[in-house]
Amino acid sequence: MGQSLLLQNKTDLGVQAIALEIIRDPIFVTSPLLQTPQMAPVYPQLQAELVRLYQQILKNHPEQDPLSAYLQQCLGGMYWWWGDYPAATTAWQREGATLGEAVLAIANNNPIPTDTPILQAWLAPQQRRQWITKALLQAKQAPPNPEEVQAIQAGMERSASFDQWVKQNAPLRQYFRERAGFGVLSRHIDGPLPHDFLPLVENTAVTQFLAELLPSPEYSPALDIALQPIRESLWQALGDANRSARS
């Protein structure tokens, strides 16, 4: 819907729709789909809208609320992804994100001890292949194939910083989301699973190794309840815009 609205020159509504999708699935902010030339003109507005929505929801929840801690973690991840390390530090200090602290320390050329294999792979170039293998084994719970290890190692070798590897040179994975429950709900149990039209492109450095920085729960009633009034406001604005265009 966000892409459709942008193509209709309904920029504010399109940006809000995409921002809502990211808040519900924060790891989507790392997708290369948002780094395309078509998104470049509206990307600063999208960043501002994400921060505004996070702050709006946080304002309505006390600090002791588990949802507030979750939102702070995600907001810190957004700032880290955008390269705003001071803001990420502030957000993550409130949440106490250990992995976030390690990633920021590496970004600031001040590495700290860590037991995260993919960070060790960056910090110990001489043992890089072994650490990458361990990171993949931990992520997949299965022995990785040599091609996967080589792709990650090659990306690290041509990167000047850990952040450059994560954000520019990490392997990508493209797929379509499948409707896993469709067969049962529709009594259509012997056919192929339908899938979304939108192709998803994942940054596997984040999804496999650093997902903790941008946690994306499949089931979160508290988050959905907090987002529902904002969704309804968007739908109302979209309806008003459509009626205005017809009149």
C-alpha cells in the first residue's frame, strides 16, 4: 500500500504506511528495497516519521511497561542502522542492549570483549573463516556450506569497517512470504501455498546474526494494540483523500 500511495503522489500517506510496516516488522528497515533510487527522495521523511511514531507510542506507555523497553530497543536499532551512534547509544543505554553496546563499540573503533561469533569474525581476521562457520552453525543449527562461508568472508575482506560490511557488503536473500495457514483455513490442503506479490529482500547479516538489534516478533498483541489507532487514522485519511479526488 505504501508503494502504491507513493506512485499516486500521496507521499505523506505512503510514508506513513511504510513506517507502520517497519514498526510492526523493524528488521524490514535493513532491506535493500528501502535503499533504491526510487526511495531516496522520501527516505529522510520516512526516518522522521519513524522517530515521530516511536516517540508517540512511547509517550503513551510508562517506562516500566515491557512494550516501552521493546520500543527503545527497536528505536536504538533504527538509529544504529542510520549511523546516528549517539542517539543509538542513548536508546540502548535505557534498554541495556549488550549486543548493541558491542556493535557501537566496534563502530567507534573501541572494540570490547564479546562472545558473538560474527563480531569475533570481524575482530579476528586470522581466524575469520572459523568464526564465520561458527556464526552460521549457530544461526542455522546446521553445518553451513562452504559457499555461504566464502560469501561472508569475501564481503568482510572488501569492507573497511564492520558497519560497511553489514550495511553494504553482506549477502542478500530474496523470497516471497507464504500464507502458511491458507490450506487449513480454506480447506485447500493439497495445493501449493499462496504467496505475497511483494518480493522481500533480506540483509542476511542482520537477519541471521544481528536480529536482536531490531527484534521483529511474529505475535505481539501489545504492539498491535498500540499501532491500531495509528492504522485507523491512516485509513481514515486515505478514505478522505479518495473521496476528495472523486468529488
